[in-house]
Amino acid sequence: MIGKFDRNDRRILKFPAVHPCEEISPATLLDSLIRISHKISNWTKTKFIATQRKNTREINRQVSILSVFFEEIRDHVSEISNSMILCLSELHHTCQMILFLLEDCTREGARTFILMKAHFISTQFRALIRGLATALDVLPLNSIDISIEVKELIQMLSNQARKARMELEFEDESTVKRMILVLNQFENKFEPDRFMIRNILGHLGIRKWEDCQKEVKFLEEQIRFQYSDEDFKCPISLELMSDPVTISTGQTYDRASIQKWLKSGNLICPKTGEQLKSTEMVPNTNLKKLIHQFCAEYGVSLTKSRTKNCDVSSTILPGSPASAEAIRFLSEFLALRLSYGTDYQQNKAAYEIRLLAKSNLFNRTCLVEAGTIPPLLELLDSNDFSMQENAVSALLKLSKQPTGQKEIVKNGGLGSIVLVLKNGKKLEARQTAAATIFYLCSTHEHRKTIGEKVETIPALLELIKEGTINGKKNSIVAMFALLLYYRNRERAILAGAVPVLLGLLVSCERDELKTDALAVLSTLADSFDGSMEILRVSGLSLVVRLLRSIESRAGKEYCVSTLHSLCNNCGAEVVGILAKDESLMSALYLLLTEGTSHASRKSRSLIKILQRFCETRSTRLKQFVDLR
């Protein structure tokens, strides 16, 4: 019987206790009372009590005395009167609520919430202890054949329960006041007193980061309960309704669910069991608007994506209004730390921004709006390699946001980032600066401005030569983005980009990196100077060899594109060399069927150039023979 009352999905501080039914047998009622009283009596032995310790101990003591009384009745009373059953039923009802309250006071992640509800909860304890006293007052003890000792014990318990104060302890009261003070400091954007926070967490027994996360998660769930989505769920599928419709019984279901129900041959209302007068479904437009408003406000996706990565709504929207306000406050706090903190505080703030902006669009927006970019740019000049690395990494994350890119350019950050690219204290900082340049090159004007800085392209080429695998990749993609502005191609050729890229293609074993390098080489080959430079440093044979050996389709496409540009820009000198390579034609024909449309087009054009060259050469040879 008691198992029915142990519900983990119950709303906190809501006690759905029920009175035992009138037909319940005395034996069953007593058995349930004994089990529930034992569970309450042993509560403090198995659970950690963060707050309300005194009230919990007192109510456990009184219920443990009651358990002795219940066992005495079970063992020595053969007949129980109806009035006695009524009293026991009241005690059972009160014990249920006591158990619910104890469960809430020790619920995982709810310690902060319970602390802030401390006055209300002490009132609940007082009300429940009075409920025990009321039931005991009308208990017909004289008509029960139990020992005098137990009767005296129950009479004493009744008096104590009536007089019990069940007040909030001094330690709980003080901790509540400290918590309110800390919250006020947060609200006014002051840094809370660390000693005070440590006292609060110590009183609550929160000592690990995992415990803090549980507390935050629980508080967010409570906020969500204020806007419960239960009314928005289909009674059939129990999922949020994307297209709610109302049927003839007045009940609302999701269209897909009720259609499936009706197609199965069911002609009754799933919820009420009434016979349907018709199968007509009326769209519930008002409810649909409320559901969409709820989803937009709380970051809930109506459509279940196949993979979590596909659902970007969770990164665009905050998890809840509480999360949104927390992120906005934290962003402003970090901006202040960057501007006015000590060196240690500035470094720590830059590191926190780096983490906070890592994968969440909403977080980045808040950080940009809070004004974190100008002080981060100032930290790029720091002699502390850790501070410089944290600052440039934070700027990399914020540069993924269009507003972040604008703020960096607006505050003159392009020059500072290029300087880190060239002279960063550590290789990691230089490589991160290269990735930042890639994102900043998303607009034409930025490509032009960055490319005009004489340090940019040589610094990227240096990273291609000496960087890690990730550093080489960052530099190559940044170079590719810069080359989208045509004048940067000439600058790259003059800086020696072609030999560097060919050297990477010879030494690198990763197809992905080779493909990126070939993309840049193909772009440079579009110009006459680029093609001549490739030819000058003997890059033709390498490109042909890569066309046959590289596995990626994109890599083969870039090879064909480069060869096509070399033929167009350098003429017969290149075409003649390619025409002698018998294996080249088979590779080109393979791309006609297996390559992309662009690769097929380039291959077809290159095949025609080679065929035309061979035909012309044959004609000239024939004419020469005829003349002789």
C-alpha cells in the first residue's frame, strides 16, 4: 500500500496523500502504518539532512513512538472498532505527508531550493505534528486492550505533539540570510564574498562541482514547472503536439496520433471512452500558438532530430529564462573582470570566456553584447603566454559570431591578431590566431584589409612549415579564405606560397591536409603568375602523381583544376608533357563518371585539350613526311 505513495515524479512540496478506503481491513491498515512509520523512523540513519535537522529528528522520534503503538495493536488487539479505524486512517494520511516532506528535504540536488523554502517547510512540519496531535486526541485509548506503559507513552506523545514548536534552527536562519545577501550582491553585479559562499555550501554539504551542477539543474526544472508543458502533450503519444486538433468529444490530440488511432478502427475517444459522433478534426490554432511560444521561450525543439548535432536550436536559445539571465549576468561580470581585475583575474576571466563561448551561440551573443572583445584585444599584447593564449582563444570563439567579427574589426583588432600570428609567445597562440583570421575573412572587406597587412601571408606560410597538424590546417584554410580576394593571390605568390605548399604535399601523409593544400594551389594556378611559378619549381609532375594517388574526390578535382589552369596559362609546354603521360588519360576518364559535376567538366575540357594537341601534332608530322 505504501509503495503507491513513493513517487519520484511528484512535484516538490506537493503531498498527494490519500485516505485509506473505507473497506480496508484493519490488518492491512496496520501493516501499512507499521511499514511507513519504520521508514520515517529510520530516515535520518540513511539520508543526509542538510537543513531542518531539529524538526526532522523531532518528527522521527514521535513517529518511532507511534510505530511501537501500532505494533502493540497488531500483536495484542483482536478486534478494532470503526472509530479506531478512522483514527488510524487519519494517522496514515498524516504519516504519508510526513514521508513526502522528508523525501523533499533530502531530494538530490534540492538542498538550495529547500534552504530558500526553510520558513515554509518549518510551517509544514508544525502543521503535520499538529495533525498527529489531533488524531491522537480522539483516539479511544481506553477501549483498546494494550499495556498501560504504551497508553501512557501515547498520551505523553499527544501532549508533546500539541506543544511542539517546530521552529527554524538558528543555523538555517543565518544561512538563509547569507544566501539572500549573496543573491543581492549578484543582482547588483558585485562579486559575492567567497567566505560567505563557502559557509553556505558547507552548511548544505555541497562540496563537489557535480553537486553544484545537480543543484542548478534542479532549480532550472523548478522554473520550468511554472510553465508546465503537460497541457501541451498529446494524451496518446505523450509528446508535445506539433499540430493539435480537437475531436467531437472536445478532447485535443496531436493530428498524427489521432489519425493513427482512427485508422486502426477505433471509433471511441481515447481519453474519455465516448463514442465518436464523427471523425472530423478541428485545428486548435490557439493552442498551437501557445505551444510554439512555449518552445521558442524555453528552447524546446518540436521536431526530434536524428542526431543531437543537427538541433542547433539548443545552441541558439537558452535552456530557460533563468539560464538566459545567468549567462547575461556572468558575461557582464567577466567583462568587468577583464577591464578592472588583477592580472590573475583577467587571465581567469579570459579562460572562462574561452570555455563559455565554446559551443553555444547564445553564450557568444551575450559575451559580445557585454563588451568582452575590447579588453580581450588588449590582453593580446601581454607578456604572459598563458594570458595571451586564453585571450586569442576566447576571440576565436567570439569571431564565429557575425557580431563578434564586427566588434573585433571596429576596435582595431585585426592588427593585434596578425601580430599574434607572427610573434605569438607560443606556437599554440599563433595557430589559434590563424584560425581566427579564417573566421574574420568571411567578408570581402576583411579579406582585403587583412591581406594588405604585410605580415599576414608570410606568417601563415611559416605556420604551414613549422606548425602542428592542426596549425597547418588552420593556416591553409585561412590562406584559402584570403585568396578569395584576387589581389591577395599575387601577394601569396611573391611571398613564396607555391614552394611551401608543394613541400607540404610531398611531406604530408594525411589526405585531408593534402586536399586543403591542393585547394589553395588550384586557386593560385588560376593566375598566369601562379601557373608559371608551379612550373618553375617543378610542381607539374607532383600534381599529376597526386591525381593518381590521392583518395579524396575533392583532392582529385583540385588536381584536375590545377592541370587545366597550367594548360591554359602555360600552353604547349605543359600540354606536351601531359600528352606523353599515357596513364593520365585513364585517370581523367574515371573522373568523368565518378567525379563531381565540376570535376567532370574540368576533366572533359582537359581531355579535349590533350586530344586536340595530339591531333595537331599528328597532322604536322604527316605534312612533314609528305614534304620529304
